[in-house]
Amino acid sequence: MANRNLRVLLIEDDPVASGLFQAQIASDFTSRFETVVADTLGKALDEIARDRFDVAALDLILPDARGLDALDRLRQAAEDLPVVVLTGLDDE
């Protein structure tokens, strides 16, 4: 697996935040990443249905899903996919 890129599904509707995320992982880690960006949860679910990912990074505020509902729907579609939640919300 050392020669294989890690496939990341980034679910983020803000192009600036998406670019920052991709730049950060490219500069901070020695592993290689292949990032697919979906700007809605619906598009992310389509990506999951047709391809395999090693991890998903999920924004909790999307045009078609908000909060833990977004996480629940993602987990239902891909229960074994590790998910990192991204949020700027200050609400536990």
C-alpha cells in the first residue's frame, strides 16, 4: 500500500475551504493523497456508490444537509468509511 495514493472524499461546498484543506494535507503529510471534491451530500453519495475511498472529510453545513443529519446519511451509505467532521460551528 505504500505506493498507493490515499483516496479522500472531501464534502465541502466552499471552494476556499476546499482549497485550504487540499493544500494543508499536501504540505503536512508524507503520504500522497488523491482528493475528490463533492459540493453537496447528494454528489458525495453518488461518488461513494461508484467508487472507493479511504476516508471522507465532511463539512456539517451543506446546501442539502446540515449538522449530524449529514453525518448520519453518510454513515448509512458507507458504514465502514472513516469520516472526519469539519466544522466552523462553535456548538458541541
